[in-house]
Amino acid sequence: MTSLAVIKTGGKQYLVKRGDILKVEKLDAKIGDKIEFKDVFLFFNSEKTGVKIGQSVLKAVVEAEIIAQERGKKVKIVKYKPKVRYHKKQGHRQLYTKVKILKIMAV
């Protein structure tokens, strides 16, 4: 049985299936916590219901478990203006949450 869903988290949309491991923007939860994504835009079930596409959000739930809280690669920001002796160097590391998809259910 193949179930697929398109979920929204952190302002981005992800196509997920059971067992997938995603790197999403930081979620406020601890490692091992189970969370639910309720913003589901598309639900596909090959056996029972076929495809459901929501106008805005479907009545479906994607259950996931938090595997890790990580930081991404360092991005260097350099600002420079010639002839003015202005230069500024800065770094940034984005915070991420690694999530494993456990269940995809239509309500």
C-alpha cells in the first residue's frame, strides 16, 4: 500500500511517504517526540481512496517522529564597498530538525 502526501511546514511544501527522513526548518520539540502535520494539500492512497486534492487543506494527518535537531552548513556573508574602507564579514548556520514519517492517515 503506497500512501503519499504533500505537507506544509516552515513555509515550504514536501512530498512525503511512509519511512521518509526529512530535513525541515526547526520545530520546537525534543528528540523522540511524535508530532503531527495537519497542513496536508494532497493525499494519495493506491488501494482505497485514490487521489484527494484540497482547496486549501485536507482532513488528513501525517504523523512523524523527531530524530535530531541539527545545524546546517555555515554560510559566509561578506559586504564590501571599494574606496570607502568598509568591509564586514558574517556567518550564519540555519537550524534544522530531522524528521521520520511514521503514518499518513486520512481522517
